[in-house]
Amino acid sequence: MTRILLSLTIVLAVAAAVGVWQRHRIIVPLATTGEPVPAVKTAATIEDGEPFGEDAYFVVVKIDELTYAIAEPRSWANNFNYLLIGENRALLFDAGVGHYDIRPVVRSLTDLPLTFMPSHFHYDHTGQGEWERIAIVDVPHLREQAVGDTLALSWEQHMGSAEAVAAPIWTVGEWIKPGSVMDLGGRELVLLYTPGHTDNSVSLYDKQRQMMFTGDFITASGVVTAFLPKANLGDFLQSANKVLNETETRPETRFRGAHSDDKGTIPNLERMYVKDVRDTLERIKSGEAKPMGVYPVNYTINESMVFVAEPPFLQDWTPTYPDGHEVHQHGRQE
């Protein structure tokens, strides 16, 4: 009997270990159908938005003469993608869920040479179709993954199987080092490496306009997440401090994330929200903040935001590239 109980204990322990190791491979299929989620027929009206096309899936919001938000209010994700235009070229930051082609919208707004840059590699940001030029953050683990300039996204990076979206294989036209300036011609964007939500997440900082485009680092959805594959709370805390340092001399900077709420609110957050995220992460790390739920767990950030993470025993607080790593040394900004 003792031998049987010991064997059963070992089997259960091994099963638990495998379950933890493969938790995302188990949870994502359970939480999704593996089929495309259809666009809803009606959605919240986006203020100052102009519907595009006969089906009006996309809505264009003109932020200024050279900056457009391209919203997807009929998507479950309430995406916001951004077209940033310079004198010589344009840059599309995120391309939305992969069931709808954003390129006709972009071409209705500019005929300049176009560069596509994803804020990160999740399928609801990588869109569909071929791109004239693709820019990717130049960090060691992505360079090692690429074969030359060919980058094939993994399941953990893309997760498109949740909605039958195939992971793309990209030819990278620009590898941009963190801290570098992307010059669009009369318009400069600083590339900030802001991992945490994923290990490939980036933000773009337009200092002249005091405007930062943040992907899923911080959004207007009311939810900040770090529980899917490649998420890391140590990275998130480091990124929050980095963003606060970069904007210290420009406290009026506004943050335009990649998701809205179901009311159609245009992402446009104040700097204090980044401080709230940073402070919450510090409380989580110290154990002061108490999690709610089982998996994933929720932490209250403020009255309008929550942080969704893995339970404490699964949280990783070791940054992918600790302070002092060469990744953080290029193009140090004021």
C-alpha cells in the first residue's frame, strides 16, 4: 500500500509540474474556440470618428494633421492602431486583428512609403497581408530567433490559433535598437523597449507632440495584463520606471494604448496612470498587494484599472535584460 501511495504521489506531482509548465498551452485552447470571433454588428460610437468602407469595421480618428488612430470598435479587443506620418514616410504602429485588412484604410490617408511596426507579436496586433517594410526591435533573443532577416513567430509569441490566425513569417527591413530615433522626415520617434506584457513589447515616443504610443503596456481598456506567455513582472516594473524617467521632463505626455473600453473611449491617459501601475507592481513584488481570484489573479491599480497577473508562486521578477545590460545603453535619452 505504501508503495502504491508513493507511486500515486509521484504521478500526481509530475502531472502538476507538467500542468504548470504547459499551463498556457492548456488554458488558451480551453478559453477559446479556435475559430474567428465575428465582429459585432453594432458598437459604441467613437467621438470624432469617421467609419471606413461599406462594412464600417474600421473607424478613423484624426488626432492631428499627421497622426491618426484607426479603431476597431466592432472587435472583441476594441483595438486602436496608429498611423504616424512624416515628410518622407509613414509608420503604422499595430495592424489589428488578423481577420480584417487595415491596408486600404492606411492608403486612404497617405501614399508615402509605409513601415509597419507591431507594438508586440500577439495576433490581435499583427494584422494580415504583406508589408512594404517591417521594423522590429533589435534585442538579442529576437536576433537569435531570426534566420538572417527572416523572423517566424512562435505560438507563444503570436497565439493566433485562438482565432485560426496563422503566425506570420516576416522579412525584417529595419532592426531598431532600443533608444534609437526613427526619423520619418520632420518627425522623430524614440523607440522604447517596454517588455512586461511580452518580452518583445515596444512603445514609440513622439517628444515634440508629448505623445507616447504604448501598445499593451498601458491602455484605455482599464486592464493591464501580464499572465500570457512571455510576460514578466520584473520586465514590467523596469519598463514602468523607464517610461516615467523618459517623461520626467515632459509631465504633460499622454499615453495612447492599443485598446479601448467598450464605450469607445479614445486612449489618451495621463502620466499618473503609469505611476499607479509602477506603484502597484512594487506592492505586488513586496507582497503588500493581495491577489483576488485563482488564475489569473487580479490586483487593484486604482478606481478604474486592474492588473491581471499570474499567482505569486508563478510570478517572475527577474528582468529579461537587467539594468546595465547593453540593450539599455544605446541612444540614452534625456
